[in-house]
Amino acid sequence: MPIAVLALLLVPPPVVARRAGDFLDSLGVNSAISRRGESLDKTIECAKYLGLRWFRSGYEGDVPIADQIELHRKAGVRFSWGLGSGGSDLGRLFKGGRELAKAGALLAFEGPNEPNNWGVEYQGQKGGGRDAASWKAVAALQRDLYRGVKGDPILRKYSVWGVSECGAEVDNVGLQFLTVPEGTDVPAGTRYADAANIHNYVYHPNSPGVEDNKTWNASDPTAACRVDGLYGEVGLTWGRHYKGYPEKELLTLPRVTTETGCTIEGEVTEEIHGRNLMSLYLDQFKRGWSHTAVYLLRDRVDEGGNQRFGFYAPDYTPRKAAVYLHNLTAVLADKGSTFKPGALAYTIPNPPATVHDLLLQKSDGTFALVVWSERVSGTNVVTVRFGTPQAQVSIYDPTVGAEPTVRVAGIQELRLSLTDHPVVIEIPSAKRGRPSARKN
């Protein structure tokens, strides 16, 4: 092979970055905000510390709209606004949504929460629930929610997220689709949502133990996912096996997660919990989930059973998950979102199956290459090879802090020893990688 051709093959291809702000915008959480023993002031403090961008909310918990607007004003978060468990009052939903929208605090609308567990009653008809004979009332409620939002001059620009746990539908009312095709029990063309809404908790009876690539697999949009994932909800429903989207379409289907996470119990120590949640947010974004809400901000104190889900203990002591996420978001912090990301030439030759990477760019042009391993034990040694020598590179480890652990200059290759968490490689802006202003 000619030397020139060989050299060309060894040059890494350019990789187009994604905006750091878009990743940060994906970071959400479940919280009662100022109810169920939670304090608004503490919630504001926690949201700012963690770097969260949105909260899952709704009228179910009777959290005052004023408290949510105050949380938005002081911490910058927005809200997915939903019916909650068993709710069906669309008038109340739209009224609250308009108030949040007026304050700039609304992110999206959400359909009924897990109607397989919490039935609804709508227009005199019952649907869902654990002994349900039909989900027609659930389908009618979601249909009218969508129509109401899209027919409202104030609300129409906001996304509508679907029913969670639609894979449990007992009759084929088509809730596994965003827009219903021919072949279900409802008219073709019925619109339900702009994005599928999934509760893909990391640990599941089909995948109970700590293992390599635990959160990567939970984020898998295909049939390979062993938890309660996208495929079982909208690909082939897990309840009655109604057909939904072909697997190929699932790869690009708009989707969000409004509940995921894991409890600290058994094999899952506080350390594993913290590292799982960091990897989870990265995996979800890397694999096409636009928004991810972890359950839970602070442990529940009004429910039985193991409630050790939270970033915070009941007394608001931060767990390692809180500290690690704070460090990660502090390193990636960026408010810029109106720029076109540039590209960086790099490659990781022959990466192990447990190693993943995500190239982000900040609005000042700085690249942040996140590389993480999801190996339970042992070390993955990899090399990051750049297309050209880098004048300066800083490496951050969120399990250590928010300051660089290593700084190196004039390198074209970087050797990393990875275990079970991410590192961030920061590369200062250069003319070839500066973002260009987006034209309006």
C-alpha cells in the first residue's frame, strides 16, 4: 500500500460535536418540590447544586404553581406538566400549563402516569387499572390531551409526551404509537404524542444484578434491552404483544424517560448508585433520549419499603450520586444553545464493549470529550488518538472533583485507564473547531 494512502487511513475522521447545553438540558429529576416533606428552599438549593435543567411535575401532588415558578426563577429549571396517577382533569391541566408557559417554566405536557397501576375515569368511563377490561378511556384522555394542547394558541408549541407503561394496554387502542396507523381499534391518524414516554429503571426482574454495561443496556432502544425499555412499550407491547414500531424505527423515534434510576440495596452500594446515575444520563443522551428524569431527588419519607433512590437522604445529606453529578455538570457547564457545533478529528481504536464516548462542545468553542467505562471490575486501557497535535488537554474525573486531575500539552495520543465511571477530556477552542453563529 502506498505510504500516502496508509497515512490517510491512519488519520481519524472528524466527529461532529453535540452542544454541551443540549446534554445538560436533558438532565431531569422527579420531586415533590414543596410537598411530601420536601422543602422548596432545599429543592432550589439541590437543583442548583446538581445542575439539573428540568423537573417532572403535574397537578397530582397539589404543588402550588407559585412554588414551581419560584423554583424556575431561582434555579432555571422547567417542568414537564402532567396528569399524574389517575388524573383526568384536562381543564386544570391546561390552566396550570398556561401559567407555567407565561412564566417561561413549561417544558412539555405528559399523559397519564402508569395507568396499568393507576386507572383513570374519563367522560364517565373507567380505563386502565390492575383489573382493567379496557384502556379505551385512557386512549380517549390522551387523544384529547393532545388535541387540547395543539389547539391552544399559547400551548401548541409545546411537546406532548405519551402515556407511560403503554405496553400494558389490554386492548389495542394504539397507545404504542405517536400517530396511529391502520390496524388498531381506534381510527388511523389519531394523534397521541410527540414523543414516547418510558420508565426504563436500571434494575429489573429480567436483569436484576450488577453487571457490565448495566445502564448502557437499560438505555438500549431495541429488543436487546432486558429491562422495561422502549421496545417492550412501543415495539412489541409487553402485555398483549401488540405490534408497534419496527426495530429500525425505534432507533430514531422521539423518546423521553420520565422515571428511571435505582435503589441502594443489596449489591448496589451508594458508590455504585452514584456511578450508575452518572453513566445513565450519558447513556440515555448518547442513545437518543432527549430528556431523562431520575427517580428521585430526595428519598420519600411517606412511603413504605426501600425508598433509597434519592440523590439526597431524607435529611438532605447529599449522597455520592449528588456529589458526582455536581462535579460532572460543573465541568460541562454552559448556557449557550444558539450555535452550530464544530467537529473534532479523533478516534478510540478497538474500544472494549464497555467503553463509550460522547463529544460535546461549549458555546466558546471548547470541546469536552466524555469517555466512560461501565466495567464492574478491572480496568479498560484505551488510547484516544487525535487528528492533529493538541496544544493543551485537561482531564477531569467527576468522582474526584470539578478541577483537572491532569494537564498535558502537545499531544496527539492520550492513554486512559478506565474503570466504572466517566472522565472528561477538555480541549480548548481552536479556529478549526469554533462554533459558527446560527443564522435566523
